[in-house]
Amino acid sequence: MQGFRYFEHTGDLGVELYGDTLEDLFEHAGEAFTDIVIDPSSVRPLQEIELRVEAPDLEQLLVEWLSELIFRFDAHGRLFCHYHIRSLDAQRLVGTARGEVFDPTRHTIRTEVKGATYHQLELRRYEQGWKGRVIFDL
Amino acid sequence: MRLLRSGLSGQEIRNVANGLAEVLSLKIPSGLGSSRKDFSQDVKTLRRILEQGVGWAHEQGYASKEDAAHIEAQGCISGAEPSQVSERALERGKSQLGTLGSGNHFLEVGYVREVFDERAAAAMGLEKDLATVLIHTGSRGLGHQICSDSLSLMMQAARSYGIHLPDRQLCCAPIGSVEGRKYLAAMACAANFAFVNRQMITHWTREAFQEVFGMVGSESGLELVYDVCHNIAKLETHQVQGKATRLCVHRKGATRAFPQGHREVPERYRAVGQPVLVPGDMGRCSYVLVGTESGYAETFGSACHGAGRVMSRKQAQKAAGGRSVIKELETRGILVKGASRATLAEEMSQAYKNVDDVVEVLHQAGICRKVARLDPLVVVKG
């Protein structure tokens, strides 16, 4: 099963996230971000980089994680096709991401993401795992 | 949002539409991840740009004094403090000056289809069939990063000031607090960056016109009519229940619309009112209006910045299905360049309210007065 699903939001774009574990959910959040900006199948796993994010609580950590990915793309053109969360607690995330640098001649353009927002942000534990929702500012 | 006027006619643009679209899209990078490696700024220069806005562009020969006189706040919001802008924001902004970005941002060459107010149009140098250029873009990644950085800070501030938030995106701090003042200083930097971004696009648009129309020297015939912000908070004095009151007016998705006689309206327009630019979607048209006294009293001198969406982006993509939006526009004499398939679908006419109706409301309600209608000929999208 895909770990995320889009939902309608006028002007912006919402994503519902799922995961058996919290780590899964954060990895799916990364995959959703990639899917919004580009065709993920066009991104090759050529380089791996380490990503570290901190925040005062878990919900904010999710937004900061996505903000980190937005920054890596907008400032350095980095696109990722594979995410791995190595460790995660309520205030800190350490993970790796594999991908390559944006190449306009090879990559399929989709949408530019301005930022991840806190609007209607949710992150909850359910019997079957974790569920969350984030709205991206496009 | 910025409007330029040319000395050319709509027909002269139609005659070279393909060539002009080609040269414009080469000179002005647009789309996802658009950047200008050839115009990358070092941190020191970037900080000067954030502080001085179009003053920097003038010093470098990219803007005339006339240009600066026809920009909101002369192209420089005071109180900008580059020290309040993060390294990350600077890094995102350093190669993005002179780029459009994607989504609803665009550069549009069009012509004056109809004039509603001869006197105001004459003050702006607009007449029927004259070719115009509209530029819609802002502070790009630099502004978005300032927003992200500020959200984190405001989240803490809201907690420390005991502000209850119905939604975390509404995190905030009192305007006069340290956090509030720091934010306004960073926001002014983003606005100044946006002015310079549009100025650089203007510079390269002038170059494109010179090239395509074989003009000599620095002559491009493109003059700046007006440049106005559409997402900014400003400290202004307005009448509230009969008393002059200092307010922080936040115009989000809205634009300033000051009336005739206001001292912040450029001298050239002081007798008619500030030009208000309301773009429609790429398949319809855009409007030039002027601010009014009644609008100033009722809306603190503000008007809508666009028509507004009726379909979400995903809905629009579904509705567009297998249609060729680009071909549909072409048959109506509108040439679109540089747009991705997704952007074309998201930005098609059906995804937006009809700007004619929206502008009619502004006009009938007395918030603004219609001056001219601009129809598109060549559109560069992201």
C-alpha cells in the first residue's frame, strides 16, 4: 500500500500519511514530497546524504522534516527517491536520503512547493499504527 | 505584481509572438527549481539587496530613477534588517533573482483591449491597443524560507505570550514585541528582494524587446507603470470610528489601493489614484484600476489581488483530463511558453473565477474604479 494519499484543499495541497511505525510515516512524508514536485521514477539513487532535524515536539518535527527537504531541493537542487529514518524520538530525527541533483533535461516537472504548513496538522497513534496529515503551501 | 507599458501596438507583438516568446523564455528562467547561476550573488551583496531594494538595482544600472518612482515605497520597505534573515534563506535566494518560479507566477505580454477611464489611463500612459507587460512573481525561496523560519519562532512566542491558537499555522506574537519587530524586519527584506526580482526580470524583458524589435542603445520602449506588493503587512494610519489610528494592515492575497491625493501615491498618479493591478487567469484578461476614497475608508485602502480559484489544483488536473490547454489557448491567439503540463491544467481558465465578475464587484462596490482591460498575447509560465 502507498503510504500517503492526497486530499483536496483549494489553492494548496493536503496529504494524509500512514505508517506501521512513526519511522514509516516520516519516510512516507518524504516520498509524498518527492511525488508532489517530480515523477519519483525519474530520480536515480546516485548519492546518499544524512539529514538531521530537531524540533520541540513530534508534530513540529514532521513540519521541520519536510521543510528540510524543501530547503535541500530549492537551495541545492537535491531530489530524493528513497528515505530511511535511522532514529527518531519526539524532538530529533536522524535519517538518510538517496537521490540525485535536479537536471531540467531529464526530470519531469510537476509542482513547486513553497513550504510545509501547520494548518490542520495532525499526527496520531492508532491501533494499527500512525496516521498524520500535512498541508503544503504551493 | 508589476505593469510595464511599451510604445508598440498589439499587432506588432502578434507579428513576432513566437520569436518574442522564445527570447523571453531564454532570458527569464521559469519553472520548478529555476535559478540563474550566471547572476548568483554573494552573501554581502545579497544583504545589501535586502536592505536597499531597488536602490541597489539603480546603483548597478538595472533600474532608472523613473522606475523607482513608480514602485510601492520606491522599491524599498524601510526597517529591513538583513541580520534577521537566516543563512538558509540567503542560500535559497542567492541564485533566484530574475527568476519567475512556477505555479501562478507568470510574465505576460498583452495589449490594452479596452479603456474605461480615459483620464486615469492617460496618466498611466495607457491607450487602446498599446502593448503591455505584466510580471507576477515575488520573493521566491528566500521569502518562503523566512516564512518557515518565522513559523518556528512564532510557535515558541505564542507559547510564551500565552496566546491560544485555534490552528498552529496562526502562531503569532504581539507586533511591538521583540519577536514581532524581528519578523517585520525580516519581512521587509523579503519585500525588497521581491522588488529587485521583478526589477531584474524587467531588465531582461527590456533586453528581449531590444533584441526582437531591433531597438538601439538602451531604448526598449518599456516603461514602468506601477509595481505593488500583494502579500505584506504594513504599519499605516487609518480612521477607525472617526479617530486616526495606527494599524498593522496585512494584505494577504490582497493589494494596496490608495486614493487620489494620498502622499504615498506617485506624483504622476496623485490626481487619479494609485494604479491597482488585478490579473485574471492566462486565458481571460487582467485589469488596471485605481484606488478610491470610499475604498480607503472601507477596506483601509485594499483590494483583491486576483480572481481567486474555484477548483483545487488536483481538481483542475482531473478536469483538464486529456485536453490540450496550450492548443486551446493558441486558437484564441494566446501563446504560452515554458509551462509544465501540470501547471497548464492547474492554471486553466475553468480553475479560476471569472476576473470580469470579480473586478465588476470591486468597481460597483466603490472599492476601486476600472481604468483598462488588458488581454494576453504571449505568456511565460513556470
